[in-house]
Amino acid sequence: MTNDSTGALPVETDDFPALGRPDAGLVLIAEWYTDSAERQRLVMDTVMDAWARAELPEAFLSRHCLMGSDGRTILNYAQWTDSAAHYAFTADPANQRAITASVQALATVGPPGRYTHERVVRLREAPVRTLSATRSEAGVAQYFHRGEDGRRVHVLTAHDDEEGGTAVRFRPYRGVVRESREAVRPRG
């Protein structure tokens, strides 16, 4: 179940996550909080270094840390082919030591929310420069994620400007991505 020659190996990127990947059956979303910009970068680098070194199963599609404009907040966004594969990966003690311990040593974080990509609503055509974790009609698109339990919805709004308003805006920092074998195109 680890990387092999049958699938594309994950690569590092500083792009936005491909929200709405057709091969992503599970999306993990969490906001983490640190006490300073230096701590924010340390947490993101440590997390992404651990994931870049890990032997990742074919079911792993991507993980991104996005940097909050407040200098303290991190948006953690990961995609897997399905929930069962993610549970199997996290249940392995070796993976827990290699990845979970590195995060827990730097920040106290709870488990991420477990979602499926529901749909995207295009509000207007414009390049995406930032994301926010708040619903806003001022954005260029809204990406709706439905909780696995069917009771929660998480909306990420794409914006074409860097700043504005009081909401924290997220910019790409680092990601580890396995390219889709299909063309990546938003559903909805």
C-alpha cells in the first residue's frame, strides 16, 4: 500500500490545493492556531517535512498547509481517495510515530473535520489569490464540503484579492501532491 511504480509519486508544490478533485473521496480540513508568525512557519514546515518523507499509500492524494494572513492561523487541507484508506494509514503505529508525533510536539491540535467535496459555486471569473474559511458573496467561488456525518458543511471561499475585511485569508505555503490520473476539474 506504499508508493510504487504503478502510481505517480507525490511531489512538493506551493500551489493551492485542487479543490474538488474527482478522485478525492475524503477531504480533511482543520484550522490550527499558533502564537506567532515564526511558530506558524515552524509548524507548517515540520508538518510538511514529515509528510514529504513519509511512505504514503496510493490512496493519499494531497496535503497542504495554507498560511493565514494573521500570522498565526494555519489551514490544513488533505485529500484521500477514501475514508477507509485514511483510517488504515493512521492506525499504523509507524505512521503515528512518524507524522502525528511531529505535529503534537509543536501544537495541540484535535482531529480534522472529515468531509467530501459537495460542489463549487462560481460567483465570477477571476484568478484565485486567497481562500477564507468563511462564506462570502465577495469571492470568486465557494467550495462546499459535506461532513461525513451529514450534519456539517465547511465552505472555503476563493478570493481574487490579497486582503480585505476582517476574515483571515489563506495563501499557499507548502503542499505534497500526487497528481491525478484524470483531468482535475471541479464538480458542481
